[in-house]
Amino acid sequence: MHSISMYALSVRDPAAKTSENKAGNLKLDNLRGLDILNFLTPLIQNLEIDYVKLTDPISKEELNSVVKVTNPKFDGRFISGWVEYGHYGVPGKIINVDNSKSVYRKTVKDSDINHLYFCFYVPKNKYRGIALFHKIGTVGVKSVIEDRINDDASFPAWSKGLKLHIRPLTKATDTKQWMRKAQVKKIVLERFKDKDKFGDIANRLDSSAHFNMTITAPRGEVLGSLLDWNSAEYSETVELLEDMCAEVKSEIEISGKRRVTSLSNTGTESKIEITGADVEMQENFPKFS
């Protein structure tokens, strides 16, 4: 029921790429002279003030969800606390499971609230930090916090155009084994930037139109494994593709099933199930220190 998912925090700058730092990672306490802790601290403090109604970052329509941070702790390079996260907009009721009696009728303006733990650790003089996000079943707040950071443009504006990446943290050997089995059938370059490559058709479309370019393997063949595309042999090709478009996706086949992934996504979510054997539980709820 309860689990903790682990993520790596990183920020890249193409101008920072060197032979030793091919990804162009920046030290999190020196993002062009800025310490990311000075961004995360007020972000969490502002979310503590009151419940925030969430909106779609593109359409700005309400998502019928609310979020608020409670009991935040700021301890050196650690930030932790609880996120209250819930949904409203649909009436319903709450029942007692022992006697099936209704104990509360929920209106469209009432929101259920989940309490979810989070923790950020941003060490000094390091390229990566760590984020922990608590889940209850499938309910989590990683995407909610990430949207507040990037899609609401607060971090890009603060950092003058950079983006904070929050990516799954998993065991390297398990990741490589999964990537070795994942066969790339197709590569899609989304929002391709060089419209001249598409000839006259590009001239007939509005300037805001974008293009997707698809590279497909011959029937019965593959373009290589996902591990191949992330190896040193292909790194320059993948880097070039990323420079030419906004996002690189691949269609892979693993265990007979096809899935779509990103070439920059080197692993799947890693999580630890939490039980009473691991931590103290109060009314079936973990007590985090």
C-alpha cells in the first residue's frame, strides 16, 4: 500500500559540455552562480500558506485537484515534509466499512486529502541530488511537484532558462540488463526544428506548426538495443538527434511487447514497499523521522 520512490535531481546546460562532462551537468549549488536550495526553499514555503488549486500548465484549466505542504523541515541541505493532495469536483459519500453506513456525503466542492511524504537532499559541490516521494497505492505527488517546478515556468525563470530534471533512480546493473533486452524498432524526433528538410510543404504551413520525423527499422529488423543507443559508440548520434529536435522517443520491444520510451530515460521507476516491519506504523500509516 505504501511505498517510497527515489529520483535523481540534475540540471544540464549545453554550454557546460566538455570531454569530461559530456552531459553538460551543472553543480546544483552553482547553477550559473545560483544555489538550487535557494529556489526549493521558498517554493516549499509558498505551498505551505494555503491549498492551491492546480491547473493544466498549457490550457490553464482547473484540474479539480488541490495541494498544500504541511510541517516542512529545513535541515542544512535537506528539505522534507508532507504534501496534502486531493481531488474534488465529483459528489460521493464516505461509508464505514464495518457497518456499511454512510458517515459523510461529499459535495462537488469537497476534496479528499492524501498525506504524502517528500524529501529533497542537495549536497554541495555535486552534480546530482536525491528526491524521495511517498506513494499510497498509485497516488503520488512527484508529477505535481515537478509541474510546479518546470511547467509553471518558475524554475526556468529563476535559473534563466534551465530545467530541473527529476528522473528515476535505479540500480545500474538492473537498468543495463533491461536496456540490453529492449530492442529499438522506431525512433521519433518530436517537434523537429529544421523545417527546411521538409521542402515545399513547410512553406504552406503556419510558422507555429511543428514536424515529427520517424526513423523505422526494416521489417523484421531492429535499430539496435536501447543500451546500444546509450553507449559511447552511439552517443554522438543521440546527442545530435537531441540537438535537432525538442524530444527523442523510441519504440522498443521487450518480452514480445512494444512500448514507447525516451532515449534519455535510462531506467524505470524504482521504489521500496513500506510495511510495519520497516518503519513504525500509526493507524496503518508510516511514521517518517
